[in-house]
Amino acid sequence: MGKYDITLKNMFSDLTDDILSYFLGVQHVKIEELNVEFPRVETRESDMVFKCITSEGNVIAAHIEFQSDNDKEMPYRMLRYAIEIMEKYNLAPYQVVIYIGEHDLNMANKIDFNFGEENFLSYRYRIIDVGQMKFDEITQTNYYDLFSLLPLMDKERRQKEKEEYLKKCVEVIKNAPVDAKKKREIAARAKILSELIYKEDVINVMFAEVMKMLNLEKSATYRRLKEEGIKEGAKNKSIEIAKKLLKEGMDIEKIAEITELPKEEIKKLLN
């Protein structure tokens, strides 16, 4: 992952319109962002949930989750989110998991239980594997914000061309018909996401020209994502330490002192 962890929610928070239109195929008007979390059960909250009006006039909750690894519990998480959305907002959820991991996708997108005609559960959501999307599929569109994802796309071509593929991604971003500010934002995200796939020295070489041309190190987006990633990485390490200390039977107050985590957050780890 490099020097810091990627906070996917923060990484994609500015791309929601393109994500909703391109990945979900939903023509929409975004009304507001909704908050969905499990304060009594889990220590996490959903990535993105938006109340939207579709072109057909339907009001829905568009729910997007980002995954950089395979999670066998994903179907249960998504179902819990769906129930929470329906209970809290009385909206039908349109759910998508966007997988950006390097390993082959190995997550179920459904839950099926059948104990007879009157006792069954059938639940589905979409999973989009970014690695299976083709380079030209995005570069021939005007969804320029999604150029940030190019280093993670076209896995077969990427593995064949190696560093040359990343070089082509950088060239496309450099030549995108957008202003310098937007180009900096796209390049900042692309460089950080590249750490999921490439080694740091390769990334630095490939992005050297565009960093110099766009003053990427001075980009507010680049600095913000790096700072948020560092904070998120530190917090994740503190949570892992807290879990181990809880298993060893250490007092919650002592754990809070060591990890600098709030006591309430540590208590949630007991569930």
C-alpha cells in the first residue's frame, strides 16, 4: 500500500456524479447524502449513500461501497445496510460494490435461503470489478474524473504491459481536455491509487513529468488525500492493537490511554 492507507470514501467523495451515472447507469438528480451506520453492532459506516430522483421520477437511495480486498462477509454487510436504509429512510436501496483490488474477485453478490415456498430469502446487489474494465472503455468517454481509476483497470493488459501501461495512463491524464485544477485532482487520485498495484519507485518515475508540470505536490487534493490516508492508517493500527489488548483482558481505560481511541469506540469492539 505504500506509506499510507487509502481512505476510499475520501478518495471517491468528489466523483459521485460520474460514479452514479457511469457505474450505476442511473440518470439522476442527487438530493442529499444519507448517513448509514451501525453504532451498536459494527465500528464502521457505509461508504456512500445518496438520496436521488431518477429520470423516471423514482426516489431511491443509491448505495456505493468500495472494496480493495475480498470480504466473505460482504453479502451480510450489504444486506444489513439495505435494511438500515429502508428502516431509517423508507427508500428502496440501489446497491453496488466497486471492487478495486489486485487479487481476482472472489465475493458473492447474493444471499439465498430456501426452506419452502413461504420461507425463503433471496437478496442481490451488483459488484463491479474495476480490473475487468477496459482502458479504452473509459478513455473514449467524457467521464474525466474516472480517469483516476485507469491504473487499476484492464488487469489483463496491465499485467502484460506492466510499467508501460501506467505510462499510458499518465499520458491520458496529462492530455485530458480539462483545466489544470481538474487535471491536478485526477492525477492526485491516480497516483495514490497506483500504490495498490505498483511499487513506489515505478510510480514516481511515471508520474515525474506530470507532477512537475501540474505542481502536483502543491495540489490541495493531493495533500488532503495523503493526510487523510495517514490518519486512517494510524487509526486502523490503533484499532488492531485495541482488539489484541481486549483479548488479553486489559482494562478499557488503559487501552484508551495506550491507543488514544475513545472509550466508546473501544467498547464497540467487544460486540
